Amino acid sequence: EAPAAHPAPADPSTQEADYLRDVTALTKTLVGEGPRAKTVISRIITEDARIDAADAAERLFRERRDATCCVFSDEEGALWLVATPELLLHVDEASSRVTTMSLAGTKAADDLSSWDVKNIEEHNIVTSYIIDRMGMMADDVTASADTPSVSGAVRHLCTMVTARLRPGVTPADAAAYLSPTPAVCGMTPDAAKMHIATIERHRRRFYSGYLGVATPGKAFSAYVTLRCARLVPGSFSIYVGGG
């Protein structure tokens, strides 16, 4: 479908005071839901600027070699730039082997100190969740050792999880079952979705969804839509979240 001739205006910024108030109130609620409760609340930051889309796209692919990058237009004619570090899944359809990742724990990219207990525990919780999720649709689930993963200005902990999809489970089924990930939604997903629907006043649009490439009969790869910006004439919006 051809993009709209006149893109819709950018969504307004989320006011910082409103965001901090909502996150503070939610934190108190999550304390009562247990030690594994987590919700990612997003906000939009919109700025006026005249951006050359072709130049921005060229810089994205040149400078972000540490991420999976893409550029696309949405149904309203706006241009999206994405540089995501998170693989949702890759499926080798010939062997039914599927690979995904647990990506959690966050600190500055130049911080080479040991990971603290909070980040390690958060990462382990996410890894356990993904392993359990994979086990419901695949066999031979295996997790790698934790390794650091640097993307842009931040450093994460990363664990690769592999398995073999059961007969009848398609790559599209698996992607839908793994999404949304804890990195963009929370845990448990149903409770987190309820909090997000109650608190957020904006449309996430493509932020926190997934995108990728499918070669029927060969491979299927999908990536979580993180680190993204939406460009319209005269302004741009970035989408960020905290959990």
C-alpha cells in the first residue's frame, strides 16, 4: 500500500512530570504484586527539526553496525528509523531450529565493572521466562552462557536460547507467542499490558512490536522494534521506555 501523500503530524511529547508521577505510582503497585513484577512504561519525545531523511538513513546504517537497522514508511506516510539490538527469533525452516535471546540488565557501554546483583537477577528472571515460553512450543531448549552485548551507548547482558519447533508450530506462531518481550512489556505480560493500557496516553505505533524478513521455506527472522524514531516533515519523535 502506498504511503499517505501528507503524513500525519507528530504525536506530542509525553510531559516528563506526568511520566515520573505515573512511574512512581506504578512502582508502589508493583511492589504488592511480587518480586518478579515488572512493567515497561514508554514515553514519546518530540522535537521540531528539519531532517534530511536520506542522510539520516545513510548515517543510521553507517554508524550503527552494532544493531539491526531498517527504514520503512508507515500507513500515514511517516518514515521510521530503527536500530534494534534485540532478536525476537530466527528460524531455520529446514531444520525447525529456532534461536532467540534474553536481553536484560543495562548500564553504560563504557562501564567495565562487574554486574551488580540487581541487573543479574533481572537478567536471570527474563532468561527463565523465555526458556519457559520456548518450552511450550519447542523441544531441546538450550541456553548459552551470559555474555555482554554493547549497542550504542548501553551495555546489556545477553543469553542466546535455541530449540527445535514442534511439528505444526510455524515461525509466525512462534514470533507471536514470544512477543511482546519483557524488554518492552514486562512480567507477567497480561498484568503488564493492563498497566500499560491504563497509564499510557499515546499510541505506541510500531514501537515495541516486531519486524523482519521471511524467506518461505528457508528462514524467518524477526527483531523487536526498539531504538526507533518516527520522522514527519518538520519534526521527529523518539520512543523510549523504562521498567
